[in-house]
Amino acid sequence: QPTASDATVAAVLDALAFNDKGLVPAIAQDAGTGEVLMMAWMNAEAIAETLRTGRITYWSRSRGALWRKGESSGHVQRLVEFRYDCDGDTVLVLVAQTGPACHTNRPNCFFNAVRDDRIEVISDPVA
Amino acid sequence: QPTASDATVAAVLDALAFNDKGLVPAIAQDAGTGEVLMMAWMNAEAIAETLRTGRITYWSRSRGALWRKGESSGHVQRLVEFRYDCDGDTVLVLVAQTGPACHTNRPNCFFNAVRDDRIEVISDPVA
């Protein structure tokens, strides 16, 4: 993943429709397996950093700060491809994930499933 | 996909953390191919209907009404599995998609990609 130029970063930011808090939801999908890993939020700064560095950076709504995924855990996400949707209000990042994506140490965050008419936890922590 | 009981619907709604507008983002993923099709929003009523009927129903923020996906286009989504994430603020529905998922008649909504340092449209309308 070559880093994006300033012109491309500007074009992407211009194409996106941020919400009233200046954020867009960003879905992270494993580029190899197709597994949906997590959903978090990005602001313009997070998107610019993601595109420039090739390292996925979100905006932490709870901390009110950039969240360089894996900065403390080591479970970084490398950008494979950056996409956005038809109306520009959702981002999809294809990533190469190091370690588990979820803070529970599960491979992905979507481990609660309705099966057999009840809620089941369908994966275990891996680390 | 058997329909969910009232008890299961209630348990799911209780586990979810709706935002200040009573909504959660819902990611639709093709259960067969793993393709991320679209992201839309669900409120409690949309989730209950989705779980009870096995037919994906969103909440249209623009229309302020339930959006039974495919009601006008025929491009319905049948629920294969309902999942939600670690902190209950995002839903992932695995679906069987009839026709293109996107209103542009592309297979999915994420057809804008950054490639070779520019924005490319990576799929064509199929219908």
C-alpha cells in the first residue's frame, strides 16, 4: 500500500459526508479472509493519517483523540485498500490485522450471535 | 433461519446500546461470499422485525420510517445470522442478497476505492 498524496487525501475527504460530529463510521474487514473485524469511527484527521501512513487510525469518541489502532496492544491494522460507499457516509477499510482485532482478544468484535433462538458467544479469546 | 421468539428479541434489544437517536449501525455482509454489501441503521422496531420475520428491515433516517430492504426494488435480504459486537453498539447481519444490494444497482455500496493514488470506481451496475 503506497501512501496517498495530499491531492488524493483531499479528494477523499471532499467526497465523504461526515455527520454532525465530523465523523464517519469505518468498517474494518480482513483483506485475506473477508472477516468483518470491527466498526469504529474516523474524522478527517484520522482518514488523512490512515491514507498517508497506511496504518489504520480511528477517532476515539470516548477519549476524544486519535486512536492509532494497536498503539498500546500491538494489534495494528495495515491498510490494504481504502473504500467508501455510494453516498460517501461509510468507509470500508480492507486491512491486514496483526493479532486479534477485538479488545476482548477475540479475532473480531462480532462474537455475539443469535442461534437456535438464543444469544450465543461464538468465539473465544485467542491471546 | 427460524424466526426469533419474543424473549430472544427482548434479550437482543436489551444487550444493544442504541445511540441518542435510538439507532445502531447495521453492517450487511453476504453470508456466502463474505462481501460487505452496505451499512444502514436499525432502531429497536427494525431489529425486532428483522429477527421475527427473517427479512432485513432498517430504519430510514431520511424518510423517518421502517425500510424493508427490497420492498420497492425486489432486492431483498434474507437473514442468515444476526450478530452484534463486543460493546453492543454495532450489528452485523449475515444475509442472502437477492439482486444488487446498492441503489445504484451495483452488487455492493463500496465501489469507490483508492488505487494507484487516485479514486477509482471498481464495479459497474449489474441491472
